[in-house]
Amino acid sequence: MVQEWHREEYTISTDRQRLDLQEIHNFLANHSYWAIGRSFEAVKKSIDHSLPFGIYRDTQLVGFARVLTDYVTFAYLADVFVVESFRRNGLGQWLVEVILAHPELQSLRRWLLVTHTAQPFYRKLGFTELEHPEQHLEKPVLKTDIRLP
């Protein structure tokens, strides 16, 4: 079910039809530190398999995030960005607050995200370091092992 939230001239929407995939790909592949070089096909596939949130001013996409989730126990917040010319207006904080309050995500036991630079931003929104890091494992994949379209 598509949902929307409004604040001043901005709208946050989960409507996949509104997403500007070219703009999202451009930002991720060319302006983010975490997805440099990601192919358009990989961006599209990642969105297809996530709950996406776009921020719009009229019809212009000015921010984006997606959530990977089973809607019951776990969610991973990914690819959060606000276009640079729209930053410093509280849009990123509003976006994450809307995501965390989304009605379908209220039964979750755990949210996870990974960030290299934005720990203070996410701490203000309730995120903390892992409570029991010794219980968490990861399987690193070498870039040469990745076979994305």
C-alpha cells in the first residue's frame, strides 16, 4: 500500500511509480561513497527488492532511502541520501523518522545500518553501536567476487 507524508512543499512517498531511477542511480553511482560505480541494473534490482521512500518537491526527487525487511523482526536501512542542494533543511532527519514510524515496520526487533561518516546523525535518531558485537558476524566479499549486472 502506497503511503505519503507531507511537510511544507515536500512529500515523502513509498510510491514506486514516482521514483526517478535515473536520478537515484546517478546519485548512488557518482556521488555516494558507498555505491560508486553501481550499475543502473543493480540499483533497480535493489529497489525492486526493498521498501523505497522518495522525498519530492513537487515532482522532483530530492532524497531517497530504502529498507530491506521481512516486516516482522528485522530491517536494514540503506542508500539514504538527500541531494546536496536540499541538505540542511532537516529532510534527512524527517525521512528517517518517517521510515522508523512506518506502520508496517512497528513489530521489528532490530534495525541495522552501516555508515562510514554519519554516526552522529543516526545516534540522534536512536541508533547505537551493536549491543553485543561479539554475536554479529559478517561474510566480507571481495570486489572481484561481486557479479552484478
